[in-house]
Amino acid sequence: MDENTVRGPVIVGMPLYNEEETVGSVVLQCLSHADEVLCVDDGSSDSSARIAHNVGATVKHHRANKGYGAALKSIFQHALEKDASALVILDSDGQHDPNDIPILLEPILSGDADFVIGSRFIEGGSGDDMPAYRKLGVKVITAASNLTSDLSIRDTQSGFRAFSRNALNRIKFDQNGMESTLEMLEQCNEYGLAVKEVPTIIRYDVPKGSRFTAMSHGFTVLSYALISLSQKKPFLAFGLPGAGLVTLGSAIGMRALNRVNDFTGGTIDLNLTVGPGLTAAWISMLGISLIFTGLVLQGTRSIMKRLIVRNFGLD
């Protein structure tokens, strides 16, 4: 029997950090769509945990603030201990609409997907109120992530997610911060888990919104995406910038040569020829070095992968 068809509790989990203004109403709405609501209090200094408990949530505590990923780890562990048939993750700040929970659960419970993302950027979804700079950051992070995972996800940074029992058993992430949002997708790609996006609307008029600033969040997650890309597709990570530098160096060099060819008499201004020529040379050499590095790393990765498959039967 498919493990996803074995009926267990449906659990809604949410990281909780100083959200006393909103957590009560979010928990109450979630209870009508799940068998249990779990709040992981990640070191709150206000009454968030007490309010969540009083309105019917199960509350687990982190003595200190460990980060978003650490809270998700505790939620996953609880869901596994409860043998949940499905887990839904959403924020406790009111940005996500708990009434969309059935929309995320439907592909999970029907066996059509292992991992469902509530997306702002597909038809029917909305992130129109998202500040332009934040939307640009999400798009850049999503593009970098898709280069690594090949999943073609439109909204990799949505915190509204659902997981099947199979996904709960397979996904093991190490990051304690927001990088876990991408690490999960990489795991899905690695294990061949079915990923689906469904439309949802995310609000930006809530009392606090995300406690992560756009700059810190974006830098942390984008850095992780680029590091992951360099590890999994080194030729793409190093080769593309290298090709760009070679092209730039060639353009500067050609311009310097044209200035020499256009010279008709008098003294050549070295600042207009030698300087750009040297600049073109070192830029081009740097680009060639990056391309060569990408080729070597890609070849080494391919050889190591074949050795691992041959000796251990792993893919």
C-alpha cells in the first residue's frame, strides 16, 4: 500500500516568535482544517506561546532563538513522531490564509504530489502588494535555485507549504536559517519527490510581517543558492561569469585596437591604448581562468559521481 494513502493525522505547524497579536486567530482558523496545530516557540519574549496554548495549539519550546530552519526541524520531528499523513507549514504572523490549507492538502492527500507550495506567482495567486524590491529579490533567488534543482518553481520563498508522509520521511535539511527553504527543494529534486505549486494570496498588511529584513534574508538565501549551484553545476557557476568576462575583455581590446587603427599622425596617447589593452588582457585572462576552473570542477564531479555509483550503487 502507498504510504501516502495510510491515514494519519493532518498536522499544521508554524514557527512562532513574538507574534502575540496574530497567533491566536491563526491557530483558531487552522484548527478547523487539521487534526492538530503545532506551534514551535522559538525563544519568544512575549505571550505568544501562552496564547497559542490557550486557544488549542500544541506548543513546543526552544529556550533560545535558533532560527526558522531549526523551528521547522522540530515541526518535522513532531509530525514524524505522530505518524502524520500530511503536514502543512505556514507563518504565525497572519500573512497566509488558513482557509487555503485544503487547497495545499488536496494534491498531498490524493497522492498527486509530495511537496506543495502556496505560490504568489502562478495564475490565481497574488503577491501584488509585495514591495517591488522584495519581489525582485525573490525572483533572483528563485532563478538561482531553479538553476540548481531544475524544478522550475515560480515561488521558492513562499513559507506556505505542505508535505506528504513520504516527503517527511525523505527530507533531511541541515540549515537552521532561511536557507532551509531552498534546501528542501534540493532534497525533493535529489529524491525525485513530486513538487506542485497551487495559488495562494499572501498579505503584507499584517502587524509585523516577516521578522527578517529583506536585505539579510535575501543575502543569506541567495548566497546559499549560489554556493549550491557552484557545487552541483560548477561549469555553469564559473563558466557563465567567465564567458562574460572574456566577452567584456574582447570588447575593450577591440576598442583599443580601433583607436590605434584610427591614428593618422602625431603621438599616440598611451592612456588611450596601452591602458585599455592591459585592462582587456587581465579581464580576459580572469574569464578564461574561470571557464577552465568550471571545466575542471565539472569533470571532477562527474568522475566522482561515476565512482560512487560504481562502488556503492548510489545515484
